[in-house]
Amino acid sequence: MESSYVHRTIRKREDVGTQGTITSLKFTPDSKYIVCASKNYIEIWDIESGNQIRKIKATTGTFSWVNDVAVSLDGKYIASGIENIRIKVWEFSSGNLVWEAKTKSAVIKVDVSADGKYVIGAATPYSGIRTWDLETGELIDKFKTGGSSRTFAISSDNNYIIYQKGKKAIYVWDVSSRTNIRELKTKKIGWIYALVITPDMKYVISGSFNKLIHVWDFSTGEKITTIEGHKGPVFSLALTPNGKYLISGSRDRTIKIWEVSSCQLIHTLTGHKGSVDTVAISPHGKYIASGSTDQTIKIWDLP
């Protein structure tokens, strides 16, 4: 049964056929559009009309696809992490390629720094995490994670990058000193698919393959609590702009809304017919977007 909070379903399966499941989606800064990664393509959809306004062929080949996308803070650029050992940056308005860079392994995760100047990419398992100038593509910095890292998170002040090392450890990387300054106590929590840092930098939150959400104190590295509720792996997390609510997407086909301060479940959204692999929050804080293996994108009003 579909929750009553669904605002609109876009990218319906009957419209896209077997084009592919959605691996990543992000809102534009004005909250008007959704940018999504699907197989070899990057698609841009108008939220209110439900129309696709642009489709970018980002890569080719059966074993080369778009793993992740990010949108720059000024809305001018789309960064994409590609399976065939590349990161590519595109112009939003035209869909033209601005620059690309090679890595030594697949780029699993990309993001844009809070000041909008840099694009960060995680290439697993060999290349670690790298930082490029967003506009020019110049390589600014790189560091080895010492193990496979599927995701990372950037602090709101741009000073720290949180990343996982293999199945056992999460580290806090200090950007200015280029050193790990803290380890978050994990006790073999397994593969982590999502990491977020609250805007006030009070908490680090992870979503794991073992169905659990973990919360740590950022300043001490001590684990505060474990949140249970999903019946499948937690593949994606997003925070509302004010940091009050956490949104989680899972293989159990649900989206759950949690209050960060109490770690209590507020609401469960249902309606997808496949795994919810990616979730996002609009910058104005009114919408949740979810992408699923059922090949649809749903836009929800935040309850």
C-alpha cells in the first residue's frame, strides 16, 4: 500500500522500460529538479511536471555504469562517479562534459564540498579518496584509506572526511593536517553503505548491510546507540537541512523517518515495489526523494 504522503511518482517504469535501476539521486539547489544515475546515463527530471528535461550518456559498455551523482551548490555542475575508473563533471544547463579524470579503480561515491569548490571521490579498493578542483579538474589531494571504502561524508565546515576502512573501522580524516585523528568504535558492524554527519557536527550516523543504523558522538568517537527497525540492508541515508530528521532507505522497500535527537521512528513511507537504494532531501526541506530497483522515483511530502 502506498503512503498518503507521496507527492508525485516520476520516471515510471512504463516510461523508461528496462533502462535500469536508479543508483543515485540528488536535488538541485533550487529544489526544482532531480538528477539521477541509471546504468550508463544521467537523467534530469522536473519535479512538478514529472517530465525528463535532459538525458546525458555518461558512459558506455555493459560493465561501465554511473555509480553516484552530486550537484554543485550553485547548480552549474553535475559530478558523476563511473564504474570504469573515472570521475566526470558535466555542465548542468547543456549536458556537456567539462572534465574527466582517471582513477585506479571504480569511483563508488562522489560529493561536493560544503563551500562548493571541490569534488571528492572514493575509488575502491585501490585509489582511496581524492579531491579535485570542481571547475578545472585539477587534482588537489589524495589519501589511501587502507581498505575498501564504499562511502564517505564531509563535515559542514569542510575540515573533516569520515570514511570506512573495510568492515571494521570508521576514521575521521583531518583535511588540513592530512592525518586520521579519530577512530569510531565499530565492533565489526559489517559493510557500511551510507554515512552522514549532522550539520552541527554532533553526530556521525551510518547505514549498514546488517539492517542497522549506528550513531556516534563525533567529538569522542564513542557509539551512542544502535537503531533497529529496517528488515533489510540500509543502503542510503539523508538528513534534513536543519539536522532534525534522518531519512533511511532500505532493501525492505521502505523509507523511514527518524528524529535524530531521540533516535525514535517518526514515520514509515511505503509504495515502492523494489529495494529503496537511494534517498535525498530537498534543500528547502519540504520533499523526500527515493529511487528504487522498481525503476521509479517517488517524491514525498515530508510528514
